[in-house]
Amino acid sequence: MPLPMNNDSNSRHLPAEQRKALTVQTVIELAARMDPSRITTARIAEHMGLTQGALFRHFPDKQSLWAAVMDWVATTLMQRLARAQAGQEAPLDALEAMFHAHLAFVAEHPGVPRMLFGELQQSEDTPAKQLAREMLGQYRAQVKARLAHAIQAKEIPPDTDLDAAAVLFIGMLQGLVMQALLNGSPGQMRQQGQAVFALFRRGLQNGGLNP
């Protein structure tokens, strides 16, 4: 089914940075509706009401555009997580806020995980894949830092395996997101997230993640 074209002629007259930002948002929007591997620069330009030449003035090739998308994802997601944790005094509460903020971000931008999963499956080490891998490393480090604070605050046992707990935290998110993509039910993902994190919290507090 063809996608509706963005007929807003203002997109042709935007300053360069605004047009680049709009292009990134267009890719994410298209990825929510179709296989990201089938998104071409021609389809993006058509959706924006531009020529491919206008698009290439900002992004010389598809790889540079995909890298810009991943950069936006990493920056925006990390900002959302930081805001969610602000004001949470208890480390586990901050971790829970981070968890639910991530699910909310995915529900708002369902094209993001589809692009991430697709990019990470690429055999070639593309710039976008490198950015996705760096984001995952930063994410894991942030989770481990919160878990370490939880140990200091005596919320969880001192011998908690932080590496395993961080992997489990990220795995829970990935599992919920994957099921939401399969079922087409982002709302259900957020509801299930409440029970999933509650179970994770109890496991931590009861020493279920100790070596």
C-alpha cells in the first residue's frame, strides 16, 4: 500500500538543519510502516515532497542518513532516560523510571527498534551499526552504575552480579519490544512492563541474581 506523501511545501524551504532533522523523522516514520531495508532515498524524497537531489545535498548517501538516524535515536533516548531518572532518590526507583521511559519511547517511535534490529543484523560494520553498538555500551554502563548505587544504598545484596543484572535489564526491554513488534501492540508492551520490572526488582532484592 503506498504511503501518503507529505505535501507540505514548506519542507522545500526549510533551513538545512531543520530539513535534515525532518529527514531523520521521515525515515523513522517510514520504518514504522514498512521494512526498513526497503526504504529508499527515492521513497524518502517522495514522502517529503522533495527531489532526490535535494536530499543528497544534506546526505551524500544512504549510509550517512542511517547514521544520522541512529545518532538521533541515541541522543534522544539518553535524554529521555536522564529526565526520567531526575528526582528519583532511590536507585531502584530511578532504574524503574528508566525502564518505563524506554518503553514509552518505543511506543512513541515504533520504527526505531525495527531499524535497530535490522542494522545490528548487518554483516558489514556500517557507521549506523557502530553508533548502535556504542549506544548499547553506554546504556549497559548506565544500568550498571544504577545497580552499584543500589548496592551502596543497601537496596540489593552486595554480591549481586552487576553484569548479569544489566544484561537481564536490557534483555527484558528487548523481549517486550520484540513481542510488541510481532503482536502490533505497543500499549500491551507498556502494561506488561509493569509486572516484568516488579519481578526483576524482587529478584534483585531477594538475592536471585547473586553468583
